[in-house]
Amino acid sequence: MTDPASRAAHLREELAEHAHRYYVLDDPAIGDDEYDALFAELQALEREHPELVTPDSPTQRVGGLAPVSRLEKVEHLQPMLSLANARSEGELRAWVERMRNHLSREGIADPAFAFVCEPKIDGLAISLRYEDGELARGVTRGDGAIGEDVTHNVRTIASIPARIPDAPPLVEVRGEVYLSLPDFAALNERRAEAGESTFMNPRNAAAGTIRQLDPRLAARRPLSFWAYGIGAVDGVAFARHVDALAWLRRRGFPVNGEIRVVEGEEAVVAQCLDWERRRGELDFEIDGVVVKVDDTELQRRLGSVGRDPRWAIAWKFAPTTKVTTLRRVMWNVGKYGDLHPFAELEPVPVGGVVVKLATLHNEEDLERKDLREGDDVIVLRAGDVIPQVLSPAPHVVERPDRGPIPRPPARCPSCGTPTVKPEGSVFTKCPNRKGCPGQQWQLTKHFVSRGAMDVEGLGELQVGRLLREGLIRDPADLYRLSAEEVQRLDGYGEVSARKLVEAIARTRDVPFGRVLFALGIEEVGFVTGRNLAQRFRTIDALLEAGPEEIAETPGVGAKMAEVIHEQLADDDMRDLIDRLRPYVRFEVEGPPPGEGPLAGKTFVLTGTLPDLTREEATERILMAGGRVTSSVSRKTDYVVAGEAPGGSKLGKAERLDVPVVDEAALLELLG
């Protein structure tokens, strides 16, 4: 029998590896239940044998540390310098010219600069001191020379290694603690719901969290970390900055994978503009690009002026959160009849775009956030989504002349039908599903969208025109459209009208699972649609099923099953399904579960396949009786690898001796 000390050491190592895969590589090797079981086993061992608890134990990340009475001041072994800013191409070129002039005085004429361009995360700078590979201290930047000891909170951040392998006697790892945008929005939602003040932006939230005295609070907030460099170090040296980043990455630190080394000012400007263009696609806030000279000897020769290194600069972006005035609250009708509030704002530039409208989610969100017309509000624009109103500005809640919280209208703004508020719903609804123009527009544009029926050339504007012109009433009418009817619409000629009708006709081959998703059944997303199709095989079997049978579908709980059953029993839904029967696939082709050439086999897909899309490959495997999962485990039978596969999945497959096949081999297995 394994002794407790050896078992605890093994569990710590295994849990650290799984946490690294989950939080840093985004490629978990085991499910949450398996991880929780290992974690619980380690907790039990440490309760029985308190002497086995170590500072790097995963159990110490979740509030196992005691609160501190105050934050101690700590001197950095190497100063954490600030950065000068460039806000234009001209300022960046002037910075390069200043470096050239300085080096020429040092006897280095016409240096060939290579530059490292990395995203400037809008968070809180942290220095992590490792001694003999073990995390000894986490210190805020402070004034650059002296920071505050926040080790108790740093240890709760899952993406920061508690111990690093093959480590020198001493190394200071520099990086940024931050909150992702989804986590920030969720945190503000929870605080508003609890009656607490909301944070102005992700940086304030991260800074406020990391400086808490109680690590249990930090453990409840999903802080993340990016490493961007090394400060003081003893026992290892780097000729280039990117060498230091590669060293950090190999030792388990999260380092941004899109950091680039480029030569010349033109390439630097192109990188900065590219990051600014893609800024809205990121799930974390960046406020610029940090540009550094890659050669560490040149860095040494350039030195610093005041608190700014001469060899680095920050190309700054406009902020993505702003304060503006909420003029009024208006209401839209969703595809399920839900009334969604949205804000008309005093126009304000946010992240390079002038924002006039923003989402407010639902009526309960209005109340939780205590939003009123006329308030100054914090607006966030992140990703390719509609900007959202996060909360009133901090000073607003003290204003005595605030109006009432806006309420949903008594009648549907689209069709005038009296609205209702179903018990337990967060939405007031329009019950007129079939006759409400707003609902039919939403349902039809969902029906033709990517991931559903995917009708090429038919977007929300075209759907709106077809409905307004009376050519269609709902999705089923799309299939009786003629090219001549479409051609009568402005903007359509003979060729474009024929192409649209042909694109609609091609959806007859869309798999049954996607058809179920396209119907607009509440609670039925893409995956649930596919699971229902695999479970029931035909639309008639699904229509005859009761809630208990529907609940036996993977991923469907009892409440979801009730909603799905109720939606499918609706007369209007049955009528839509009946009128769609001649045109779409309402059954699964291939053998039932447990049968077929791939029965009982589990596959993982990685990379881009030459001929099949991921969705097509998944559908073919399912039709052959197989199963597709997202991560490699001992239960995986095959990894199907295309171009640019994920290295972590291939590495895991190699370690577990899982066969790796290409598309041709998959097609052969499919028979």
C-alpha cells in the first residue's frame, strides 16, 4: 500500500498537471468529476496528516490560507519600470530614432533592431519571486521600487505555478494579473444582485481583488495571469527577450501565443494596428501593444531614463469602457416572445467606435443594476457583441432626483398584443408567437443562420424584406419561394434570385440535429439538438415522447425536458413541423446507437481536415455509431489530426498510446 506522503506528493503533481492543462493550455485531459475526486482525496489525506500540507498544494489555492492583517512593503530585487507611451506612428518612429541616436553615442552605428510586439494587458503588474523553484513571494508593482506583498492572494490564482521545474536558485517572473471580460461581467452581475457596488472596469476589479486581506475572497474571483518577462535572476541568462518567454512557457507559465518578433518600424506599426483591429475579438482587455527591443545586450546598452526603459514603449489604444448618459430604455421582441430591454445612449466613442445603443439583457437585470433613464452609466464594448451597460456610474446612486426603474410595456411593441409575465420567468413575453412580426423575424433569421440551416446569401436584412413584402410568413414558406418572386425585390436579378432559391433547396440535406436547433425550440441549442436527434432518431418519436423520456437525453435535465415537451406540443410548432416535412430531414440516417462500424469507439478531432469540416466529420462519426469528445483520455480510441493540430492533444495521445489517424484513415474506418 502506498504510504500517505508518497500518495499526497503524487496527487499534488497530478492535480498541478491537470490545472495547467485546464487553465493555461485550455485542453483538459480529464473531466471535472475526475478532477474533483482527486482533489477530495488529497484534502482527506491532508486532514488526516496535517504535516503533509505544503505551500504548493492545490488545496491552498482555494482559501486554505489565513487572512493577513495588513499588506507588507517589499523591495523589488530589480525595479519594475514604467513605460513611455506612443499614440501615433510618428511617436513610435521618434522613439526608434532616439534609440539609434543613443546607441550611436555608445559607438554602435546603425543597429539592426528586432522588436517583440506583445499585447498590453489592462490588469495589475505583479512580480513573482521563486526560490529554488518554489513560489516565495508575490508583490505588486507599487512605485516600481517597492510594492506590497500579496502572496496570500497570488497563491489562489490557478494559472500561476506554485512550483516550477528545472529552476535556478532565484528568479523574478513578471506578469499581469487580470480578469477576462466574461468573468468581469459575471462578477459585476453577482455584485449588483447582492446589492454591492460594481467595478468600473476589469483592471479595477483585478486590483481590488489582489489587494484584499482575505485570500478566500480572492479565491472566489476568477483572476487570471499572463507572464511577460523576467526581472532579477540567478543561474540562467537569455540573449533575447523571446528566449526568456520561451523559458517561461516551458515551465508552465501562461505566455500569450500571438507575441511576434518583427524587424523594422513598418512591421511594428502593422502589428500594432493589427492588434487594435482584433482587440474586439479578445476575451480579455488590452489597452495597447508593448514594443520591446529583443536583443538583451542592446537593452543593457540603452538603459533607462528616469523610470522608463529606453528599449521599450507602449502603443496605447482608446479605452473600451466609458461613462455616458442613458437617454431612455426601449424594448425588442426575441424569437421566444421575450421582451429584451436595450439602452439608447448619449453617443460616446468606446474602443474606437461611437456607441449609441447597448444591451440591458432583461428586466431583472435593470432592477439588479438599479438603472434609470437619465443616469450616467458605465458602458463596455468587448468582442463582436452589442455594447452593454454594466452599471450606473459610482456617483449616480446618491442623486435624489432619479426616476423609477423602467418596466416592460403592457403591450408588445411589435404587434400590440397584451404582454404576460410567466411564473418563474425573467422575461415579460408576447404570447402571439405566430402572428407577431417581431417574433417571426427573429425565428426566421435564426432558422437560416450559420449552425442552423445555413442558407447562403440570406441574412437578417433579406429575411426582413421577405416578411415585409408578404412573400413569407415563417420559415416553412421559404421552400415555396420561386426565383421569379424573389427577382421582383429590389436588388435581386435573375442570377442572384436563382442562387438564393438554390441555396434554400440545398438545406434539404442538413442533418436532423441541426434542423431541431433551427426550429427555435426553447432550451434546444446546437448540441442538445444533435443529442435529441441521436436519442429519438425521428421527429415523430420525439413528438410522441413525454418529459421523462426527453430527460433521458444526454445534457437534458428535468426542467429542460418539460420546456422542450411543452414547446413541441404547441399547435403552431406542430403546424410548422408538418409544413416543413416535405423539405427538410426529420430523421437520422445510419444505424441506431450501439450499432454501425464505429459502435463504441470514441474520437477526438484536432486541426483542419482537408475535405471535411469538423461538423461534417462529427456527423459522419455519429452516423456510424461512434462518439466525439473534446479532449484526449484513456477512453479515446482515435485522434483524427488535420493541418495545424493542437500539440497538446497530440502529445497526450502519444503519452497514452492512442492511435493518431488522418482524414483518409477516418474515411476508411467509416467504411
